[in-house]
Amino acid sequence: MTELTDRPAQPTAARPTTQPAVRPDATTRPGTGSAAWTRRYSGAVMNTFGTPQRVLVRGEGCYVWDADGNRYLDLLAGIAVNLLGHAHPTLTGAISAQLATLGHISNFFASTPQIALAERLLEIAGAPEGSRVFLCNSGTEANEGAFKLARRTGRQGMVAAEGAFHGRTMGALALTHKPAYREPFEPLPGNVVHVPYGDVEALRAAVDGGTAAVVLEPIQGEAGAVVPPAGYLAAARDITTAAGALLVLDEVQTGMGRTGAWFAHQHPLIGGASGEAGAAAGPVRPDVVTLAKGLGGGIPVGAVIAYGEAATLLRPGDHGTTFGGNPVAAAAALATLHVVERDGLRENAAAVGRHIVDALTAPAHPLLAGVRGEGLLLGVLLRAPVAVAVRDTLLAEHGIIVNAAAADVLRLAPPLILTAEQADHFVEALTIALDTVTALGEGS
């Protein structure tokens, strides 16, 4: 099903202020509280993520509840995934309706949601005639597809950035920079060079006639919302064009309205050239954009958008996926895009993001060093390596979920329905948490 019925937008300013009863099947039976579930987790789930911070049982809007009935304000949104928050009625309705109609088919056949989603992505990307979309299941799969597409140019060299995170499958991992992720699995696909992020001259020196593609995040999410200097993406476009290489922009974390634009490279402060004349020329046009995370609003779906001639590089048999373009995932993505547009969530992301930045800039806490990022992808910078302690304090004492992206950086990537009132609650709690950490001597 591709048509979406407009339902009243879920009000975000009227979330319950008291804890509703937690579902009985999750918490009232003996041995089913968080401690018991954590023990069961440790005995059944492979230890790739460490001990979970909490066992969550349900969500509503910007809030989630754990197996003990405690409520939390979710400012991480499944790491930039749940754009519409939790249990949004339009999204759940679209998924249920599609599943009741056609749940899964192979890619020997097409479905109407698959086609409609590809068309919609090309539309919001402003892609030229001849552009095409490959649908997959995750960000790492999207970047794996982009890696293979680049190799189809006949060149092998790839250039990525220091601090980059592009995924954990072997090709995407080769583009990811963090040694702790890479080194246990080497040798990885070769001919990948990492250069300092934001350094135009280092990028220029690394790109030559053997370079197949330059792969960049418009804002580095895993590194803590690192924003490049003005004009960096425009310079990358000029450098790749001159060398005949592809420019691949990884919008897995930054896309779908999170920065206030559909894609971060469309944001004038990110994708414009430096200076007023460059900004007037419009955003950078990449050759490939990769998407996932927020695209499905919580349902696994990813995409590779190939612009113009880049869309002809992968041919039948070159690449594939069993679940990519699944009708239910495509319906979820269409519903998510529909609500983002209908409810002005790009504009809300920009406004609430500015509100948080302003609130954390003045007056500043002694432990606060600043805020970076755009829209609702923000890095709160600390003057000491206490991000984990602050994260844990916010969770345990204030019921707020954030992420420690680095020893001195907290990452915020909340649902785009976040209200200014909820943001103010975070700012107030953060100040108290910073005081707590300072009193414990961890911030000195």
C-alpha cells in the first residue's frame, strides 16, 4: 500500500507527566524485572555490546519505559533512528496495513511501496534524470553497496576521513577509521586512505587518477557531531570532479531531516561553498548518497541514491539483497517521510536544536566547553573526560538517555518531535548532573 491517510499528528507537548502502569506481561510476573532480564540477556545474547544499560519494554513519543516501570526521556532515539519517536500512530498504522496486504516478496518481483519509495527519495534528493535507488536494510549495507559501485568504475582507490564511521561489514569497515574496530579483522579490502577530516589540502593530495571515490560524512556522527569547515564539501566536489572520481556522501546518520534539511549536504552551512557567492550557487551535488537509520522510523531500511551516470555502474547480478525493498520496510519509510513533511519536523529539528545550543551556551557551566552540530544532531563538549559519568548520572538520577560519543563528548540525536519543554528539562538535568560529577571529583 502506498497511500497514507492523514491522521492527527501525535501531540508532543502533552506527554504523560506521571508514569503510566507498565504492561503486566513485562514486569509483574515474578523474575521479569530488569535484573532478571539482564541475566537472561547475558546467558543468551552474544556479548558484542556489553551489558545493556537498561532493559526497555515500551515507548511513547519521546519516552521509553524499562522493565521496572521507570520512564526515560529518550534523546538518542535508537542512535538517530526513531525520527517520529516511539509508537507513532501513522507509522504503526502504515506498517500494520502493509503487513496485512503484502509482507514480503523476492526481488524477482516489484511492489508498489518499493517503487513509490525510490521515486520519493529521488524527489527529495533533487536527483537529475537517469538517477536510481538501490534499497537495502542498513547503513553498513548501503555503504557496502556504494563501495562496490565505486569499484565498478574500474578504479580501486578509496579515500575516507579520519574519525569516520561507515559501518562494520568488511567494505564499510575498511572505510571506517577507528583502529579498535578495524584491526582485529584485517586485512580489509585494500587501497583505502584516511585523511584528516575537514582538511582540503590533505584531501586534494590523496585524490588522483586511481581514486574511485571519496567517501565523507557531511557531519561525523559517531565522532560526536563533528562539523567540517565551511566549503569543505564543495571543495571535495571540485577535487573529485577534477580527478574523475565519485563523491559519496554518507547521510546514514545526518539524513531525513535531522539537521533541518532532508540531507545535511543540502544545508547551506554544510553543503554550500565558503563565502556568500558560493552559498548562492546551491548545495553540493554528490554522485552517491547512502541512507538508513531514520529513513524507516525504526524499521530496518537503507538506500543508495546514485545520481546520473553513477546509476549505471551496477548492473544485473552485480549486487543484491533478499530483504531490500521489502514492502513493509518501504511502507514504513514512506510513512516516516510523510510525517516529517506533514508535521514540519525538519523545521522543528532546526528550531529545537538552536534552542538547545542557546541554552547551553550562556550561561555556561564550568564543565561545558561548547556545543557543535546542526539541528538535532548535537555534540555537547566537556572540559574533562567525564562523558560516561555524566551519561550514567543522567540515566540513573534524571531518567534521560544520551550517548557518550567520546570521553569528553555527549551525543544527542533525539526524535524530531522533541519539544522545547523537553529540551529544557534536559538542559536543567545536565547542569545538575555536571554538578554531581564535579562534586564526586571526576570533573576536576
